Amino acid sequence: MAILIKGSELAQKIRENIKNEVSSLGIKPGIAVVIVGEDPASKVYVGRKEKATLEAGFNSIVIKLDKKITQAELEIKIDELNTDNDIHAILVQLPLPKHINSDEIIQKILPHKDVDGFHPLNVGKLWIGLQPYSVPCTPYGIIKLLEENNIQISGKHAVIIGRSNIVGKPMASLLLSRNATVTVCHSRTANLKEIASQADILVSAIGKPAFISEGFIKEGAVVIDVGINRMPDGKLTGDVDFNKVEQKAGYITPVPGGVGPMTIAMLLYNALNLCKRSGSVSK
């Protein structure tokens, strides 16, 4: 039976530490969240982020924009936030409407206000071993979970299923920098089950409910489930068939209560660091 990695517990500890630090900082870190349109999932995520930032003592601003906003109008709004000295961190909730070029919007955010760590400068720094202004929240949270549970990364074979810019690619970089041997799989990977079953650490971000069965799992492996899939009955489930896989894995994250809470905790962590590096805080 696998040991449960409870992200909710570590996330609460991180959030309490951040709240205590903010209370003695002298200023309130300012974070602006931009949401375009009425996507239900995005509205839920933004609501959770706003609640967490306010609880931590941040100055949280949510900017709700019409889905018909033009590329130029959205870029003007980003420019305004870039020049606002009270805003230390900017987050544009993805996905954006199809007529908006998301890559250009991400590049419009100043690297030192990019709380998600998606700007090409921050991505590049992460890959070449320099310190970015921010590290993408979900992969960073996974690293914190592994470290908190004293799970060795160095020398281990890590397999990542999913190659997105949000999870898969930065996850690979973070694991490589900690001396893991990393294999990145995706929808076109042949022999996916065979490759996954060789992993000491398996990170699934494929977005298919209960796709990862016990046949994908090496005995005693660490299984990190990034998937959040809402079923027809309204329940959330991950990419991993939890009941079957937990019988074979050594460690496993649940859904919900695993990786999800860590993403928001690391968002706060990044925003606080951006504030501290901005020069707004007295030395």
C-alpha cells in the first residue's frame, strides 16, 4: 500500500509561513489576476487564487475583461500593470479566447512581474541553470512535495507524461537540475506503458481520467498525479486509477488534495519573492 503524499498539508504550512512573513514585511505584495471571458473553470480557479492571496495578506486585484477584447486592448492593460509600482506580480488566466495570441500576451508581461514563470526569459533561465524570477507553480510544487517527503531525486529515472509548457517541460528541467534521468512522453509516444513502468518517479499530466493503471507502474514507484478531470457526476478524478495504483506504488498523490493545493501555495511563494526582489521592501 502506497504512502499518501498530502499536498494539502504542505500547502497549508507554506501559506502560513508566507502570511507570517507578509505581516512583518512593511508592505503588501500586490498581485493582479487578469481573466478574459466567462470560462467556468477559469472563474473557479481565479476565485480560489483571490481567496488565497487575500488570506495571505496580499493586495489582490482581479481584472475581468470581456471575451471580445482585442489583442491590442489586452496588451494595453498588461502595459498598465507593468508600470504600476504597487503591482509586483501579474497572472493572466489561461486559456484565453482563440482570437488572442497567448504567447504574445505572456511575452508582454515583464519578466520580473511574471508570477507564473512562463515568460521566455524565465523559461530560458530555468533551462540553463540560472535563477529565474519565477518557476512555474505546479512543477515547483511537485519538487517541494518530493523534498518534504525525503524522496531521492538524484540518480533516479523520472518519466513525465505530458509535454506542456505549464507542467511537462518545466518539470523536466527541474528534475534534470536535481540529477534525475528524465524521459518525457506524450500523445505520440510509442510503448508508453512500457516506458512508464521503468520510472522510479512517474509524473502524469496527460489529462485523461484514470488513464494510468497498475500496468504503468514500477513496484514501489513514486506516482505524482497532476490530472484534474471533472466527471459527469461532478466528482474530480486524476489521471491515475488511484485504487489500483496505490496497491503497487511506494508513494502516491491523491486527487483532490495532492498537487492542486501546492500550485496555489507556490503562486503565493512566487508573488512574495517578486515583491521582495522588486526593491519595494526596505533592507
